[in-house]
Amino acid sequence: MRKVLFTIGSLGLGGAESQMVLLMRELSVRDWQCELFVLEAQGPLRAAIEAAGVPIHEGGYQSGASRWRRAGQLARALHRLWVLARRVRPDVLHAFLPLTSFLGAVAGRAAGVPLVLTSRRALGTHQDRHPVWKSFDRIANSLSHRVTVNSRAVAEDTVARDAIRRDKLVLIPNGIDFSRFDTSASTRSAIREQLGLGPHDPAIVAVGNLLAYKGHDDLFGALPAVLERHPRARLFLAGEDRGLEPHLRRLATSLGILPATVFLGRRNDIPDLLAAMDVFVLPSHEEGFSNALLEAMASGLGIVATDVGGNREALDEGACGLLVPAHDPVALATAVSRLLSDEDERAALGRRARDSVRARYTVSAMVNAHLALYRQGSIDVA
């Protein structure tokens, strides 16, 4: 049985984490032995990983510790990962996200793992915020045999930023488990009733953790104009608060939209929630390849998304949803109001989105692409 050792920073409900769990689950039933090294081992995805029978090895890192304590913890985590790789002797080490890509590339090469892979899941704007990451990313790239990317936009950004050879990148788009989105009309009615929505009340949803780059400020700035045309509309925010909710509540109060805004927090029933909605909005300032967007497409919703990162690619150049500029509340308001006002256009876009995503972004395609890469074994591209 062949072995793959995954490594990632945490088990929160992020896009990279969710894709990794899907991949591990499918590999485990295809006679691959998967193990996971995670810096912070607690999180909502831990139960799914344990249910798949994947051993979890803890890195002992605490993101809330002081800078110097974190530095020591990372040094110890690197050593633990090296020891683990030497003991497990995996055929493949696959690291996700910047910090664990750096650690995984160093430990994997030092341990003599035949195939060391790292993964870029987003645009490299973390390098703009903290320039030291450019050096870390370039080290990880140089030590990796291959770097997987999940969209053409991420590939182009990585080449431009990191001076990496294009042939070292492997494009593997995200996959969606469509069985979760086969919801019924009765589910829609029940969820709408739970949310206090009448049969004809317009429902807008944004799914994403509450982080500044997700563009919630712009969406809030758009909502007053939407409410002028659709006074019974409600905006639902589904996602874990990462420190932004108090600011957003103050902003909603100052704009007079708090009564029309619902903070749902983290939800475990996203497919059911989406089934109850009319329009999905992704107002992000940056995206690699958004799982939330693909899930909205799978739900057949009318979609408004900013024209950043992989959003245009996912929406088939705008054939499956409306694309608007980032940082533009007026454009957001116009597009959302347009879809709320035109049920036929909304339904047509939703059908095209559902058909497109189910044809292009399956879990089996994502897993098969990874398997093809894993089976190559050691690749001499250093």
C-alpha cells in the first residue's frame, strides 16, 4: 500500500482544509494510506478526518502565543515533521498553505521523501502584507518537486511573483461533492421558515469567514441601494468570525441596514442554507478558487461575484453569473438588484452554473488528477 503524508496548519473550515479532507477521504478508500501532520490539531474538520481513519499527528503550535514562543514552536514542529517523515517513509509528502508548505518542503527533502509537493491555493498577496513570505515561498518552491495550483489565476500569479518555472506547476481544480446539494423544495421552505423569511421575501447570502479581504464592507455599502428597490430583502452572512463582526455590526448600524442583516456564524448545513436563498454574493478583494462559489453554482443560485482571482474562470467568463469590479459597492448593488428583479435571468444563470460546475469540478476528477501526479514518483526538477 502506498503512503501519502499530508501537512496543513489547522483544521478550520477553510477552502484548502476542506479540499484536503475530501482528497484524504477518497484516497483512503482507494487503498492509499494517508496520515496527517497538522500544526494546530483541533478544529471542526477533525471529526471527518478521524471518521476516514486517517491518523492525526499534532505539531504543538499555538497561533495565539507570543512571537518568540511561536518561533520556538515552529522549530520544534519542523523537527517533529522530519522525524515523522523518516518513520512513516511516505511515497509522497503533500503540504498545503504557505507556512506548512515551507515546513513540509524542508522536512520532506531532508527526510528523503521521493515526491515532495506543495500547494498554492490563493493569490500571493500574503507576500505584499509580509514581504518575508516571498523568501519562504521561493524556498518552498525550490525544494518541491511540483507545486499544485487550483486555478489558472493562481498559476499566473505564482509565476509572476515567484519566478518559478511554469512546467513545475500542476493545475488541479477543486472538486465538489454534489450529493450534498440534492436538496428538495420542502427543505427550502423549512429553512426559509426557520430564518423568518416569507415565501416571496428576497434572500441574499454571502458565505465566507469574516475577514477583511472577503469584502463584507463593500457588500454592506451596497445593501442600502438594494433595499430601496427590494425593501423586504434580507442579507445572511454565513461564516466564522475572525475578529471582524463587531466592526461589521457597527457599520451596519451606521448604514441603517442592521435589521436587514443576519449574522449566522459558522454553519454545518451550507447546502440547505443555499437552497433557501435567491442570490449568492462573493464580494472578495482576492480569491484563488473559491469553494463557496462552486457550492453556490452547484445549488443553482443566481450569482454575483467580484472579478478577481479564479472567479471568472469558475463562472465561465461570466456565462454562469454576474462579474463586477472589486471594491465597488455601486456595481454590487446594481448586479444584486438586477438578479432580484429578474427571476427568469436568475433561473437561467443558475441552471447554467449548476450544469457547468457538475461537468467541470467533480471530486473524482480532482482525486484522479492527484493520483496521476502521485504515481509519477520521484521527479527530478530541482
